[in-house]
Amino acid sequence: MKEVNNYMEILVEKYLESVLAEWDICKCDKCKKDITALALNSLPPMYTTTEAGCVYVKVNTSFNPQYAADVVLAIDKAIQIVSEEVRHGESVYLIGFMGSGKSTIGQELAMKLKYKWVDLDKYIEEHQKMTIKELFESCGEPCFRKLEMNCLKELEHKDNLVVSTGGGVIMTPENVRLLKKQKTFYLKWDFDTLFERVSHDENRPLVKNYKQLWTLYHSRTKLYEETCCMVIEGKGKSTTQISEEIISLMEEENENSCD
Ligand code: S3P
């Protein structure tokens, strides 16, 4: 802040740079511009602003700390508003074959991000008051896929969720379309690891034998890869390592852009 020809000049951009580091928000150029514009627009008319992010206020008397305080307050408020807007609408979706840890990792991820965890299969079971196994037995796979699609659609506009989907969610083209619009991570494992994890699970109606599961796995791999925004290789990593990897990828993406 300095006095220039009876005007107090306050450099918003400089101040913004100095405080932004303390905020856990996106620091891309677009966000900085949004914050500056919002702060400048919210100042009373006595403040003249320039596109370059300077504020001028005519000073009759000598230095008045209130000028700087007004600008600082406006910037802090603008940072808060923009950071909420940026976070708004962000949910994380986990996809992958049966046994890839979507539920376990989803729960840990939700806890770390302070998001709500939704397990799509459990969500369907609660709605239908039936287990997935009972649903497959009583109405068949096509009927289950319809329910799955409807439930996924219900979640589409909800924010701050971590959604653990079922392994076959990508079999429905409408689901793929929805998932492509979200932050979707594919938890990828080699087939033998997955087979070992699920082969004795009687609650998974699609688990029959090695050959059938092998065919199913290979028929889906490409779809998972095309649907996700990021592939997470699981081999050799713990649940905690995978959830931390997802969080740092999200942070990296937020740093670069927040569109
Ligand atoms: C399915 C996977 C299951 C469940 C249903 C169908 C699939 O979820 O949705 O049995 O088609 O792969 P998990 O991936 O959580 O086992």
C-alpha cells in the first residue's frame, strides 16, 4: 500500500499472492482472477479499481489503515466464496472389477476427504430391501442393471461423495456417460489377485468359475479404462497408499485447473 498523488494505491494481486499460500484451495490463474474480480467488485464506490488488480482510494488526510483493512476483508471473503464454488460439485467415483477394493478404499478415502461414503450396491439393497444376490435371483441381471442405473442417476448431482460402484456398472452405456463427467478412478489389479479374493464369495452372483470370470474380466478392462479419468494400479499397494494416491492426484489436478 503506498500513496500516489493523493491516492492510496493498494495492490490486490500482491496481497493475494502473499495470503493464498495459507489457504487450502486451488491456486490456478483462473481462480486468482475470479478472486480478484469478486473482491474488487464488492468494494464500496469510493474505491476505484483497475483491471491490473490495483485499488485506488482518494485520501484527504494522511494514511488511514481502514482502507487496507477494507480491501483485505474483501479479498478474504472472495477467497472463501471462490474456494466453496471450486469444491462444489466434486464427488469421487471408484470403478473396477469385483474384489478390487472399491468399498474398502472408498470408505478410507471418504474419511480422509471428509466426504460422505456411498456404496452403490448397499444403496440399491436399501432401496429394494433385498440383497444383491436375492435381486439377481428374483428379477435377473437386466433388472438389476436398471436399478443400478437409476440409483447412479440419483447420485449424479450430489456433492462431496465418494461412491464405490459395483464391478458391472460400466456395462450400461448411460452409466459410462455419467461416470465420464465425474472424477472417476479405476482401481486396476491383475486377474489372479482378484480371482483369489472373490472366488469363494457366495454373495457375488456373477462369480462362477475361473474361466467365466477370466472372460468377464477381459471383456471389461477396456471399458474401465475408457470410463475413468485416472487408472490406479493396485499391485503392491495398501488401502492407505491407494487412497493417499487418489487424494494427491486430486490435489494436483486442482492446482493445475479447476474447470
Ligand atoms: C457385479 C459386481 C458386484 C455387484 C453385482 C454385480 C458385477 O459388485 O454389483 O454382484 O457385475 O461385476 P462388487 O464389484 O462390489 O462385487
